Amino acid sequence: MSAGNPSISPSAVPELNPFAGVDFTELERSLRRPRTLLSVVLSLLVAGMTLMALVPLFSVVWMLAWRGGKKLTLAVFTQLPPAPLEQGGGFGNAIVGTLVMVGIATVISVPLGIMSAVFLERAKESRFAQVVRFAAKTLTGLPSILAGVFAYGTIVLLTGGFSALAGSIALAVLMLPTIILTAEDAIRMVPAKMKEAAAGMGATQTQTVWMVLLPTAFPGILTGVMLAIARAAGETAPLLFTALFSNYWLLSRGRLDLMQPTASLAVLIYNFAGMPFENQVELAWAAALVLVLLVLTTNLLGQALSRRQVQ
Amino acid sequence: MATEMTPKMDPLDGNGKADVSAVMAAGDHVVIDCHIKELYYGAFKAVRDTAIPIKKNAITAFIGPSGCGKSTVLRCLNRMNDLIRGFRFDGHVRYRGQDIYHPSIDPVAVRRFIGMVFQQPNPFATSILNNVAFGLRLNGYKGDKLAKVEEALRRAALWDEVKDKLHKSGLSLSGGQQQRLCIARAVATEPEVLLMDEPCSALDPIATRKIEELMLELKQRYTIAIVTHNLQQAQRVADKTGFLYVDTSGGGRAGYLVEYGESRQVFEAPREKHTQEYIRGEFS
């Protein structure tokens, strides 16, 4: 005799209730059960930790907006840094300098980085690929000042002066490993079945890379590039030995001269923040806010771009 | 590039021997003449003594237990195995009389004549349109791409379902639709042969039935070779069937062809004992 036998109606043999012996209170939510209690405690802990992690982030943003926002007028974008005790002024040349140097560094490091990443993904575990990967990983931990020293030793000494170009190359050296490693990861994440599909269609290696791997990995590669740009834009140390600083516009007498000392937001903040003049300190705050906004805008643009790609 | 070689894909190969088989092949309508003596992955012998002719405008099914090497044999036919490290192969695969493993042959070019549909639907992470146009772009097709895409989607019986959302991602489709998208992608460049490696194993019965109807439709224009685990499927669609088996008793693990013939004969009156047992479901 079984409880599931349809010939026996349940009412006739009530003692064969299939749920007999199940204690339904076992199914109720209750904090008295250690498992549930632990789960609740851990959830609260995680939420609390997250909030704590957000505190420094938001305080920095708040402070920047508060202290930097006061001074943020159109003048700071159009005027040159003021002399000590001079009132007003701005840091238009530093904004241009940062944009130009980060721009050139991006133009140098992105193609190089992505090509290296493609090589690493294709060459997989070959000895040379392993060496390159190891070098890139080591370079991510490189103190940024050393990138400056490197560019000083090569470009500055070779060309005989501080220049925007030297600054760009120092920044490119810093950006390169980040781009290589994130791009390689992104390309590696392209499902193997898509690579197989491309091969099965008769795509050559080059076609597979251009038409399948890079487009599919695009959002991931872009994230890496954005990270690298954000880092480069905020770097001060590598620029101190290379681009130095300048109180004048990069564009002089109608032409862009990349071989002269060049201002940047990061170095301006570094210089002005330590000055005993209130005007300069306030400008440093405003410059910090502008720098954050620049990086933020770049990131948002990047995200919009990658979203459009994916549909 | 080797300049002294004969033109690629020429059925009448320079070395006299190939001539004969090319003519014979053409007479017998064998599109791919595959003879694998031994096939290795590194030190592992995966397949031995397997000769299967793939007949024109017919569906040839490869059946057999897991690990018998039927997918491996299928992947030999358009040199997909070249992508696997340690792959070695003794024997020949002749496409229209031309040995596709001849050193003068570019494996990439082979795959444009002999297309492939995989077990897992594998559309690219791009729009439906771009997925189907992929092969056209590979080959630098200059004509009306949209017309070609529509034609391919119609042939894959997918046009009506996707014509209003050609710019949506191919990955947004259901599994069965994705597989038909992959078929459309494969036929868009008009290959002569389609290799299908368990194309329905990831699909539900309704989607499977659709793909089977599609195969019967497609064989009017293309030559199809299919690997399947599903005996009913082979029975429903295949004209010719090859049964592969792996004999582990001797210590080896190499699969080999046990029996090849008309599907009806293989399923209803198998000549070999192993085939009989397999078809009766006595082992798997």
C-alpha cells in the first residue's frame, strides 16, 4: 500500500496523509535559527561596510564641490595663473596642457597596448608572451615617479629641455601596462565558440581579430583605456621631471609647440596648494574640481560609446 | 606561397593519381572523399581506418557512441582540426578531387567552400544583419549585401521572424532561432558543403524539428554532413549513414568506421554486429 495509490481516497485513510511527520514551523522565517541569524548579521555587515567605503569617496567629492565650486568661474578657463599676491587669474593653460599631454599619451599607448594584448591572447603560453605578460604586470606596480625619471633620462636629456612630449611619453609608459592587461583579459573573455565560429566561416587570423575579437571585447578594452586615462590625468610625479610647468599657453604665436615646458592641472594643484596665498589655494581647489569633472566626463562618454556598440 | 604548385581547388591535380579519383568522384557525385588511416591528437590516436564519401545533394549522418570520433572526422572535412594543437593525420580528404591537406592548400580558403554549423549556437555579439553579412564581409562582397542577407535568412527559414529587427543583437534570439541564424550565416556565402556538428543537441524538440525540415530543404542546394546523437534524427533526415564505434577492449581508444550505407539499410538491416547492438540500444 502506498500513499500515492489513486484507488484509495485520502478521506478513507486519513492516517496515510503524505505530509504526516513534516513540521511546517520548520519552514517559517525565524531569527532563532542560527543559519538565518548568521545570514541577517552578515547582510547587515556587508551593507555597513559598503556605506563606510563610500564615506571617503563622497566626502572627497563634497569637499571638492564645496571648496572648488566657489572659484569656478569662466575666468579660470580663459586666464593664466596669477603671480603671488595677484588676485583673480585662472589655469586655462593647465587644462589645455593636461588635455594635450593625456591625449598624446592615449594616442601612443592605446594602439600599442591593444596590439600587444592581441599578441598576448594569440600567442597564449609561448615563452615570449609569458615574458611580456610578466613585464606588463610588473610595470603596473611601477612607482609613477620612475616613469618620469625614465622620460627625463631619455627624452628630456636627449632633446635638451622639458617638454609636453616628454610628459606625454612618461604618461604613456604609465598607461601602457593597464591597457595591455585589461585588453588581454577582455579579448580572452570572448567566448571560444565565437572564435570557432569565425574560423569555421573561413576568417583569417587578422579578420578574426578585427571583425570578432576586438568588437566583442570593445566594452572591456574601453574600460581599461578609461582607467588608464583617469590615472594619467591625475599624475603629478611623472610630469615634474618632464613637462615641468609653465605660466604661458602651450599655443604660442599661432602654433602648438610641444617642445616647451608645459602646464598641467596636476602640477598646478601641487604647486598652488602649498602656497601661502589664499587666491592660489582656492585656484588649486577649483583645478582639482575641474580635473575630476574632466575625468568623469571622459568616463561617461566612454560608457555611452560602449553602450551604443552593444545595443 | 609556393609558385610551382598547380592552381588551387583544381579537381585535376598535377600528380596523375588524383586525376583518376577526381574523374571517378565526379561521376559518382562524391563531393568529399574522406579516407582517414590514422588520426592523432599528440600521442593519442583518436580515429583509424575510416573512409566516408560525402555524396552531392544528400545528407550524410555520422552516428555512434560518445568518444567514437565522429565529430573529429567531421572536423577533418574542412580542416577545423588544424586549430587543435598536436593534430596529425594520415590519409586524405579530397574535395572535388583536390586533396585539401596538400601543402599548397590554404585551410582558411577550404572553410569558405565547406561551411560549418556548431553544436552550440554561436552567433557573434552583433546585430542579426551583421551576423549574416559576416561571410560576405570576409570575402569582400561588393554587391547588394542586404539582398544576400534576406536570401540567406529566407533559406534558413528565419526571415519572417527577424525581418523587423535586423538591427537587434543576434544574441537576443532564442536558442533555435540562434541556430538558424548560424545556418543563415553559413549559407550566405554559398558554400558547397555544410558540416553540422550535433546542430540540435542544445535545442528543444520543436526547434529541432524546424532545423530538420530546414536540412531537407537545404539539401536541394547544398551537400550536408551531420553528426548526431539522435538516432531518430539520422533516420528522419539522412540519406546515407556511417556508424562509428570505439573499441576499448584492445587498450586503444581509436574510433573507426564500422558500417556505411544507405540510411534505410543501416537502420533496418545493419550488416555488422556492433551496428545492430547500437541501433537496438544495447549500449551507448
